[in-house]
Amino acid sequence: MNFAAAYITEMRPQDILMPGPAGLCCKPGGFHIDPVRPVERAVITHGHSDHARPGHGAVLATQETLDMMRLRYGDNFAGSTQAIAYGEQIKLGDVSIKFHPAGHVLGSAQIAVSCEGTCIVASGDYKDAPDPTCAPFEVVPCDVFITEATFGLPVFRHGNAADEIKKLLASVALFPERSHLVGAYSLGKAQRVIALIREAGYDAPIYLHGAMEKITRYYESRGVALGDLRMVKGMKKADLAGTITLAPPSATSDIWTRRFPDPVTAFASGWMRVRARARQRGVELPLVISDHADWDGLTATIDATGAGEVWVTHGQEDALVHWCTAKGLTARPLDLVGYGDEDESDPVPADEDTEA
Ligand SMILES: [Zn+2]
């Protein structure tokens, strides 16, 4: 190898992607990934509101993510938009980027950024567990893997979501005179829970809080079969006995629940592994169902990518950094602010019909 070639291959990862006040910045490509402040060019991993914010100049994302942003923010959520498909490669400035499924929610993507022989994968939020409502997570070999750490502690093992749904259906069978109210984040979790209920063989109507209608109908329009769905609004209290209703987590603890006969309150979240959290929220039936990888999922994924360097962000960074270091990998926490876990932040929007 001649001297010039050696020089060219020595692009350091931090010259390609660098955390900044607006989020992860790619200088040679002239864009930010999931920026938390308005920027000129944004590349967005998925539709959750902490990753997909309005007000950017240009937005590049999957069609589903763009559609979800349009549903939430209106037609003028960005100056311009461009849709990119999984597996498609696009050149931006001096880098090329490629989208791969992240298995988190419909349209969610990992973004592989390649520059002069170095590949960095920004995985956004992801899970390696099966989900009938979105494309399965794909392992992308890379030099640097950027991983979330929402459940980055060995205590977090989510188990099988289908078993949690069995618990819900057993409770429905046991208490035919009561209604079941399942708190689930409106984008992704709710549709996954409905699809899992259908997979378990339950084919009665499932009821929805009004705040979930638009996004759930959108999932159906993209070919996700969810069976007979009805709105709670206008239903008589007595007719809701023995039924299942999905609602944003915040709605399951407010006055809205008075329309249900003696409701059993459930909550579908990875946090339900922590009994104190369930108690604190007054959850009678905790369902451990998460759209984030658990400890085993995080560590298995890091292994599978073959990355020699791991950057850990949003969540419990320390334990995962320690795990990587013990394995001989270079690892560091990324100081990115503004990302949270959606299960902990799903207020019913003021403009949605909270009476529904
Ligand atoms: Zn997310």
C-alpha cells in the first residue's frame, strides 16, 4: 500500500459521525441523524417523536416514517422530503448511506454510514424479537455500532411476548363481567399488541381510544392485518364488559376509565419487569412487552455485528460499556440528550379526542 492509500483509509470514526447539540452530526455528509433541533438536512431512523421532530429543511427517511411524521405534524413538517427503501444506497456529500430494518416499529431503520472504508451503523431504537407488524431486525456488519441502551442492564430480560398475551387472554376469560384496559404506546406497541392478540386466536372486536385511531388505520393501510377494530366512543358502559380496549398509557389512569365496567388495568412495557413500576402506576396486570432489545438482545447484537468499537446511547450506558470493554471492544457512552423511552412519555395529545 502506498503512502497516500494508507492515509485515505485512516479516516477516524469520529471524523464521520460526532455528537453535537443537535444530535449525531455527519460533517462529511452534511446531515444529522435524528436531530433534536431543527437542522438543514435530517436523516431519521423512525417515527417516534423524540427521534422524528418537525421543522427540518430536508428529511430523508423510509416512506412509513415520513407518513407517520405527516400524520402527527401535518403536511408542512419539513421543507422537503425524500423516501429511501431498505437496502437502497444513497450518496450524501462524501459518505454513502444505506437503510436496514431495525425491527422496532413499522418503517424503523438502522442507518449505515460508510466513508473511505469505515462503516458506522446508527441503529436508532431496535429489537431483535419477532414483531408481526414490522420488518425483522437485520444484523449489519460494521466497524462501529451505535446502540441504544434503554434496557441495558442484565436484570432486563423481556421473555416471550406471546406468553404475556396469554396472561391477558386468561384474565379476559376469567373476568367476563369486567373490561380490560391495556395501556400501550400509540405508535408501534398498540398495533403489535393487537396483532399478537390476533395471533393468539382472539377474534372478537378490539376497542381503541380515539388518540390511536389515525396511526392504527395507517398500519392497516400498509397491509398489517389487525382484525375487527372499533372505537370506544359512543359505546354503552355495560356493552364493554368482557372486551379489550387499547389506550395510551396516560389515559389508563385518568377519568376516561370511568366509562368502563370495573376495568382491569394492564400495561404493555418492558418496564413491567420492575414490579415497583407496575405498582406505582396502579397496574393490575403488567405485561412485559417491549419494542427495545433486552440485555441479551443488546449483547447478542453487538457480538453479531462484529464491530470493534461500540458507542452506547440513550439509556443505561454504563453497564453495556463495561460489558463491551470486558470483551476487549472499544466502547464509550455518547452524550446525546433529548431521547427517551416512548413508554414513559405518551401523553394523550390535547387535540385528540380525549373523550373517545
Ligand atoms: Zn422509538
